[in-house]
Amino acid sequence: MFKGSFVALATPFKNGKVDEKTYRRLIEFHIDNGTDGLVPCGCTGEAATLNMDEQKRLIKIAVETCDRRIPIVAGTGSNSTREALELTMSAKKAGCDGALIITPYYNKPTPEGQYRHYAEIANNVDIPIMLYNVPSRTGISMHPSTVARLSRIDNIVAIKEAAGSVQQVADIISLCGIDVLSGDDSMTLPFMSVGAVGVVSVAANLIPRKIHDLVSTFAEGDMVKSRKVHYEIMALCKTLFIETNPIPVKTALGMMGMIEEEFRMPLCGMMEENRARLKKVLTEYELI
């Protein structure tokens, strides 16, 4: 159901508040530059430091600004099932096309707990759900067998897979028909080679057309072009993770004049040596 290049949209701040004007401008930038779908309020959107009112407001703005031109899969996850359910209901009410729900972090639920968490939300909100497996953030990983079990619930239709394992993706696809999207830009091409259908991309914040082209050319069967783009963007993708995401990508957007370079604590500005590395790469890519 969800295929192509989805951007893990950064959240711009100004003087401690969400910069709504810039946020709308970022959305238009993505629509104009080939992004296939928006994912607001995820990890890259600093959802962990947004309060619920801010998160609901950002989702509402995304829906209004996008106006059905491309799909919106809103980040509505939480380590509290009750809170994730409330956010997912809000996304449904706002008119989102789907919800991205991260595995509960810190609590570290068992596979049965993971299943019950997602089933509780899916059975109470009639909205397509994209699971999100990112063990480096949450401390747990979903087993392919758990994903397959969840895929039998009608509105659980996709998974953003960020465990960094081709084998994990292959195992999921061998067990069920759920759509897999890469959660790691550097793994998009390898994942698609075993059956993934797209990416939820950090790099698309900066190079939306390139990420779209990587995915679309592969889907069209032109693996030579897709591989060419993969190697063209490799250095940039690597540099965007020299510090905790979204610090580098927001710093880059600031250098490009697209947002204010502002973070929510405990995230902070880049170390000077890493800032210099990032600036060098952005210059090489002619982004600044």
C-alpha cells in the first residue's frame, strides 16, 4: 500500500517553538521534488521531545498543507499503548493515510507484549498501520514471526525496517505479504534487492529527487540506474549519521538556509570537527 520514497520529515523550531511557516514550506519542497509520501513526527521529527498538542498540530498542518497530493503516514508511536492509541486516533481524525508506530521503547515488551500493543491500536483505529522496527533506538527488535503474526490483522500493512539486516527483511518477506520499507538510507538498495518496496528516508530531507529516483528506477527494473544513484549518495548518507539523527540533517538544512538550526534538548549542535565534515560533503554535493 505504501511504496516509494517517504521522507522522515524534520521538525523546524524557532525560539523554542515549532516553526509552522517553515514546516509548511518544507512540505511544499517535497511535493515539488518528487517525494512520494510524508512521515511527520517520527524520530527525525524529534517526536520524543514534542508534547502531544504539538504532535497533533503538526499532523493536522501536514494534512492541510498536503491536501491529498501525496500520502501522509504520521508518527504516532509511544512506549505507552494508551498514548499511542490516542495519537493514532488523532491522526485518523486529521485525515492521515496511515500511522507509523514504533516498537515500545524502554519497556522492552516481549514478542507477546509487542503483538498486543499493535493489535490494541489496530483493532481500535481503522487506519493503515506501518510497524517500525528500530532496535538501535528502542532496545528491542521485532522477530519476523511477530511481524508475520501482526500482518494477519487487516490494517497492519507495512513495516519500516531499520535493524540493518538484509536477512531480517528476507525472513519477513518469506513469512508474509507485508510491504517492507527501509528505515536506513544506506540499506535501501540492498533491501529492495530482496523485496522491499521503498524507504522512509532521512536523506530525502536534503535530496528528495535523488531518493525518489533510486527507488523508482529500481521498481521500474533499471537496476543499473538505481545502483548508480546508490553510490552517488553513499557519502552523504554516511555523513548524516556521524552524530545522532536528526542533528546532522537539521544542521545541513540550516546550512542550506531552509530552517533555523535549532534543536530540542537534550539534542544540541554538532561538534565543530563533525560540522566541518558535514559542510565539506554538502559543498561537494553542491547543496551549499
